[in-house]
Amino acid sequence: MDSAHLIDRMLWVFGADVESVSASVSNPVYTEVPADDTSMAFMRWCNDKVTTVSWIAYRTGVTSAAAYFFCTNDQVRFRIGCGGQGTTSVWVGNNEEYTEVDVPQFNSR
């Protein structure tokens, strides 16, 4: 899951457009590939919310990608299995206590 997918999830969760973005990108991990593999963005939304998004590439050892949404009163965590390993899960948290939400597992192949 790269930054574009994280931003897509935020558009879905916030239901608003982005007002402004300040970002930085680079490629310190796969220097032999002419593409950005690491990024950080600060986003201000039209509904007065703000978010940060960071994406860091890894060469080995990653079996899932995750996103954390910290809201005023609650939190939401997404985890998506990668490379046929790991599981997809969603948790909703309140006061540091998380409850897993049942998510149907899809096979995109």
C-alpha cells in the first residue's frame, strides 16, 4: 500500500476535499530505480481537519502495510497483508482500547 492508497482511504473516511498539501519525496531505499520510494505529506482538508501521511519503502521483511487515523476522541487502524502474507484487519479504538471490526477477506486474483 503506497501513499496514494492512504490518501484514498482518507478521502473516504473524511468525506471532504483537500485544501492544501506540503510534501517531501525522495528515493533512499531503491536508489537504482528512478522513482520516489519515501514520502511525507502534511494535508489540510476543506473541513478543517489536518493529517500527515508518511510512506517508507522496505527491501525485505514487510508482510503488511498499515494506516493509523488518530481522531479527536477515537482511533482507527487498518492493516493490509502484503505478498500473500499477513492479514487484513481494521480496529476502532477508544481510550487506548481497540476492538477489531470484522472485514471480509477478498482475493483480487
